[in-house]
Amino acid sequence: MQYIVFLLLSAIIATAQIVIASDQLGEPLSISPVALPIKYDNVIETVTIDNESYQVPEPWAGNRQFPLYRNFDELLPIPKKYTYQESEIYILAEAYPSLVRMLDQAHLDGIDLKVESAYRSIHYQTRIFVRMLKQGRTFDDIIRYVAPPGYSQHMLGTAMDFYPSNWEFAETEQYRWLQENGQRFGFEETYARNNRFRMPWEAWHWNYIGEPHFSDETVVQETEVKETGTGQPDAPDESLAEGPAVKAETIISN
Ligand SMILES: [Zn+2]
């Protein structure tokens, strides 16, 4: 019986070797599988900018964001009284009511919290790279400061940078206020000190992850938001129509 099994196994191995031998045109068959010089594409992340392909290294690798695109009608402009130099800055309609509530509360508490940047399209992010590459900087140098296209939370429309979006922010009363209050409005400091993404600390960068539940107070505030007018009447209606259950399902986790 054992002999028959041996013969069968030998036949199977012999058949396999014939296939391998004919495929590899005389390459030795003694290479152990672990030593095979194969690189699997599914573990190498690349981005293509101006027809040039670049490998995305850590800590960006593994942190690609989805979805890659937002339609303009999914976005709302943040009230200019809350943006740095009254610039026109957009955020995902779903995050808008919570953001305005949070900024209103900060204002009431005497905290001058201004958004310096929020939604940035993947095209915008790509243009940054094109410009910097043309200036002679290398891809590896640029990604020390700028997320590769497809890797920025700003593309989701849920993330924002508060002013000043640099290291000074960690020393401000605005940052202390956000640390105490941001979470109850559904905002998270994504790249906190020693964050799970192994990214450098960015005290100024906060992302909307959704509120745990709606209170009566929230409904009142959302009505006020609608009355302030945004020039895009459809989107606020959609966000008002969303109940807590829908909201929970559409939370973007990072
Ligand atoms: Zn940011």
C-alpha cells in the first residue's frame, strides 16, 4: 500500500516538474519556494504622476484612503467667518453640521478657531507633486511633508487643518480646546502623538469620524445651519434627512 502511494506521489511530482521545466526553459528545479525571486504586486503600492511610477514607502504604504473622489454636490463651504483669511474652503456635507456646531461652541468659549484647509481633491494633491517634481525635488523628499495622491484624508472631505497648520499649533489654546471638546462633536486628531498610523504628529489635523448619537440640541443646531444658507440647498437637506442609524453606517474610518 505504501509503495502504491509512493508511486502515485512520484507520478504527481514528475508531472509537476515537467510543467515547471517546460515553463522555465531549463531553469534548475532545486530553488526552494521561499527563495524564489518573486515580488508580489499586491504588497507594493505605487502612484503614477506625470506617467512616472513611484513606489509608496512607509509610513504611507498601507494608509491609502477611500473613496478617491468626491462629487462637488457632496461638499459644502465652511462659513467664511470660520476660515483663515475668509478663504473658500469645502467640507463633506455629512461633517458640516458637526463642524459648525463645534466652531460655534469654540467661538462662545472665546476660542478663535479657524480652518486653514479642508477638502483637497486627488487632482489638487497630484498638482502639488507635479509642481515640486518640476522644481527638481525627488518623490522621496516630497513625501516627507506631503501625502502622495490617494493617501490624504483631505481627499475624503472629512479632514481639516486648523490655523496655524504647523508645529506651533500644539502650543495654542485652540489645540487645548480641541483636545477637550473635539471628540464630543465627532472629531479626532488623526495623527496624534504616537498614532497608530506611525505618522508624524500633526496637532492641527482633525478628522470627522461621526458623533456617537444625536441629541435634541443637535437637531436645533442643524436647523440653524440650514438657515444660514450656503448656496447649495440640496446637500444640507440630505444631511438633515440622515438619521443616526444612516450616519453610523456612513462613517469613514481611517
Ligand atoms: Zn491635514
